[in-house]
Amino acid sequence: MVKDIYLKEANELLDFIERSPSRFHAVDEMGKILSEKGFKELKINERWELEKGGKYFTTKNDSSLIAFIAGTDEVGNGGFRITGSHSDSPAIRIKPNPEMKVEGKELKLNTEIYGGPILYSWFDRPLGFAGRVTLEGDSPFEPESVHVCIREKKCIIPSLAIHMNRDVNTAFGPDKQKDMLPLLSSIEETVNGFDFKKMLAEELDVESERIIDYEISLHDMTRGQILGMNEEMISCSQLDNLAMAYASLIALSESEAGVATKIIVVFDNEEIGSQTMQGASSPLLGAILERIAIALGGDRENYIRALENSFIISADMAHALHPNSPEKHDPTNHPVLNGGPVIKMSSNFRYTSDSESATVFELLCKKVEVPVQRFVNNSRERGGSTIGPITAGQLGIRSVDIGNPMLSMHSIKELAGVADHHYLLEVLKEFYR
């Protein structure tokens, strides 16, 4: 049977994801949790004055976050202990000027695909709107950004009846421009008078003329659930990768100051390659680490030394053995749900783990009596990658790629293990101890 503490922690994760329908909301929620735990918010464009043992966090573009507890020793000696994850998930985003009428009788919205979602999982379910709206400010270079989540005005992407799509169960591939457009209304008066910006303005109680642009995506309206014969599984949207971001956040927020500077970084845009100013390929993490070193009394020499004394856990969800497609997995390295966190390996370094960094993580698991698993791609499968190789390649810090095992990755409803969430929390807490 699943322990009560496991269920408590899993439900707290579901609560967090429910409050985080977009990456902007997720970063905002993390900031609130950190503030409640005594972390002070810093602005990237202001001068930093840090104290050893102090707790701080900062954000970039509302969608990436770095939080840290400053080390008590000279930064070159203590180094950095970092857990890296990402805030974004595959999604369906609303385009500008999205209103599309069908013979004046039905209203749908124009969309584009973000990342690589499993498209068929988005059909025939209630969808809401969430994201960021940007308003005109006092200066062209200082617009005002606000977050919005609309749950009352739902839309839906209807599937085509099997009678008109006989290949739907054999060879149907959704057309991203044609088939993934949500239906919003079939009331003629609404169809002819609807304006998407006006809907946002009403929700935000602002004049629609102030809305210059927006980054709004559809989001799942069905709350995540605990399921399974023994309540051992988590079914929820955005587990990849909010489950990892949240676990690292809780582990850091419950940690105390120590010799090393303890850090979490939650990047945006991992799902589309990280090539943005708030992504893992940007100078963001390196610049923050150097600023920490300098603000704590060090110099460039201390910073370079600190990198050599540092370690990164790149935390991104891993593939569990699929019960209906075991042949897709490696014959001897196929993690299972609730079998413990997974060390991800690749001889071509699609993941950054090597034998030394993998050993570090496995010994951390052993120290807190947590089971550990290995994942290697079936040699016929290309597989994915993570922020791990990017950050390790930029900073030269020892790094391991890990993640909790899951099924249905990139579906609107993903599946993970209740016990695995507890296991990872324990390991990350030990990492920061």
C-alpha cells in the first residue's frame, strides 16, 4: 500500500500544477512559495548585495526562475550545488488575430503548436485559456505584463466522426493548421461579435485598447488525479516537467545554509530547443553564478574555482517501460513506475551523465535508502535530450541527467508514480544537505 506521506506529497504536487496552467503561472507560484519560506526577490537589472547564508530568488521574462541559498564558505571552496529543470510543456498556442468564422454560424480560434505534443490527446476535452497579456505602459520599453487564466469560457477541439474519417484508428495524422483549431461558440450573435482581445480585457478588467499582445495557450481543464488499484499513480498534465521543478523547489526551500551555495534553476523553452534569452542556451545561469560569486566577495578566480567544485542534477522526466510496447525499450535498462528515480545514459551524450556523475547520484540514493534505475535508449530509437548537455557544455560543471519514470510523455494527461515523487524529494533534500 502507498504510504500516507506519499499521497500527501503527490496531492501537493497536483495542487501546484492546478495553480500553474501556464509556465508564467508556474514561475509566479514558485515565487510565492519561496517568499513564504523567507527567500528575498532580487531584480536582475539591479545591483545585488548578498549575505552568506541568505536566501534569494530572481526571475527572467516571467517564465524562468533561479533561487539560491548563499554558501557560508568562500564560494571558490564551496562551489555550487544546482538542480536544473524547465517550466514549459508542449502546448497549443493562440495566434494573433485568431477569430475564425465558419459560415457565420460557428466560431473557432486560429492556433499554432508549441513543442511536440501528442496531438490526438487534445481532442474532445474542455480547454481553458492561460498565459501572459502585455499592456501598454508608461514607456514603450516598459510595457506592463499580467497573467491571466480563463476557466469559465471553455473551448473544445472536436474530432471528426469516424464515418467521415475511416482511417482515424489506423493512419490519421492531425493537420496542425486544420484539425487543431478549438471551437468556441455556435451562437450566431457571439460568433459575429466576438473579439479575443476584448475577452481578455473583460477578464482582466482593463480597456481592450491597452492590450498590445499576448502569449496565451490552451490548457487542460480537468484536474490531475491519483489513480490505480492502490492509489499508486499520478495522472496529470504538465508532469513533464513541473514535477521536477516542484520537487527541486521544495527540496531547496526546506534546506538550510551550508558550505556550498545551493541553487535551483527552472528554464523556459526546453521543449523548443532552449535558444531564447530565458532558455538553457542563454548566458542566464552563468551570469547569475558569477554575480553570486562577486556579490559574496569573490572575483573571477573564485568563480572559475567554484565551477570546478560544483555539481548539477539535470532533472527531467524519464521514459518508463510501456506495458503495451515493451519492444520500444532497451532489453536490460527499462525503468518502471514507482521503481525510483532514473539515471539517464547516452554514449552520444544526449544526456550528460557519465560513470562518475552517475555514481554520485546513485550514492546519494543509497544514503537515503531510495531505489535507483537506469535508462538507455533502445539502439533503434533516437530518443530526446535535456538541458543537461547544454549547461554542462557551457559551464564545465560535473552533471548527471535524472528524472522520474513516466508514461504518456507529451500527452495532455501524463502518468507517473506516487512513490517516485517521494523518492526524488528525499534524494534532492540529501543533495542539498
